[in-house]
Amino acid sequence: MSFAWGLAAGLAAAALFGVAAVAQAHAVRRQDHRPHGLRDFVRVSVRDPWTLGVVAAYLLGFVLHVVAIWGLPLYLAQATVAMSLPVTAVTSLVLHERLQPVHWWAVVLVTAGLVLLSVGSGEPGELFTSVWFAVLLWAGVGVLVLAARVGVGWSGAAIATLAGLGYTGSAVAVRGAESADLMGVAAALSVGVYGLLGFWLYSVALDRAPVSAASAPLIVTQTFVPSLIGVVALGDGVRPGWWPGIVAGLLMSTLGAVVLSGDGISSPVNTP
């Protein structure tokens, strides 16, 4: 798969995810009863047409994201999806969440960091499956479920970070999900479980924080952690001489996201 197709798919996924995040916030906040447990969340969500529409948008975005993961280094695939943050920042105006000038500069910083990552990227590593890979994926599911139970009363930003770990697991698992053997099937099944956990936790975070403030820690987590795993463990390459640019790009995009997660964004409002 060509670099251009992977990049285009990642950016298209970012646009979908950015708009879907705001729609998801609206879906969560419009409910009279806002379930925070996973079982209650699923029970309520499958009966809500708005939430089902959000899920459909995320599924389409996920398919495009998979194309990006298979065609790009994992750090670049995640970084292109992180472009959903400026899309979310603009779209969140629909919910009357106003950004201050410093937050718009943060959006610019995130975008510039992603450009550096794009220019400095090398070849993606090979698809990866093994017994240990599958075992670690499912162990991660268990740890995330435990963390979610312990952190049910945490702040929106903290829960969004857990959601980012859910989407991290999903992205990493995709690298081993193309194989038709038993380990590939195990990896493919974990993709859906991680995705469900991420969606649930992100919904809880959106109920407790403005959309941009909840999205920033999620995007930082789902960009940084898979990037590190991709380079260290999955063989993702960097263009010769571009390591400083890759590091700078990650730091810039992370700093911008941290600024966006801070104070100064109007609180979420209930939408009928």
C-alpha cells in the first residue's frame, strides 16, 4: 500500500473522528440518565439513535485508520489521526465551547508537529503476530478494565487518558490482526474490545469536561504510546537524519494538546 493512500486515509479518519467527538459529546449530554458503568452504558447506547449514528461514523473512521496503520509507520498513522483535534476544536463551537487565543495557537502547534512527523517518517514495520503479542494484548485489556473500575470517579482529563490507552491497544492490535492464524484472530478480537473500552471511557470524559479538553489527553496518549511501541517493538523506521524532527514533532504536538487540556475553555452545557 502506498504512502500517499495511507496518509490520505489517516487524514480522512481524522476528519470523521473530529466531528464524531462533538456529536458524541452531544449524545452523552442530552441524556437525562447518564450511565457511567460499562454495562449500563451499552444498554442505554444501543437504544439511542444519535449514539448509534456516532458509532457508525467511528466505524467508518476506524476502517480508514486501519488503512493508515497498514500503510504508514504507527507513529505517523497515529499522528495523522491526531489531526482530529483541530477539527474537534472548530466543531465544538456548535456546543458553545469557546477557545481562547492561546488554545488556537495550541492547535497550530499540534498541526506543525504533525507536519514534522509526516516529513520525517520512514518505512512501516512488518505485520506482527506471536503468542506473546496476543497474550500481552489481552493482559492489557484486563489492566485497562481494572483501571477503569478504580478510576470511575476521576476527572474528565484522567478518564480521557484511559480512553486513549483503549485506542492505543486497538491501534497496536491492528498490526497483528491481518494474519488468519489463531494469534491473528486473538489480536483481531482484542481490537473490538479495546475500541469499546475507549469509546465508553471517552463518553464518560466528555460528560465531565469540554470536548477539546477531553480530546487533548486522549489524543496525546493514543499518539505517544503507540509511536513508542511502533519504533521500539514493531520495527517502524525513521528517515535517515530525521530523528530530531520526529522528537520535535512529538513534543510539539504533545505540548499543544496539553495546553488545550488546560483551563480557559468554557464548560460543557446540556443540549436538549
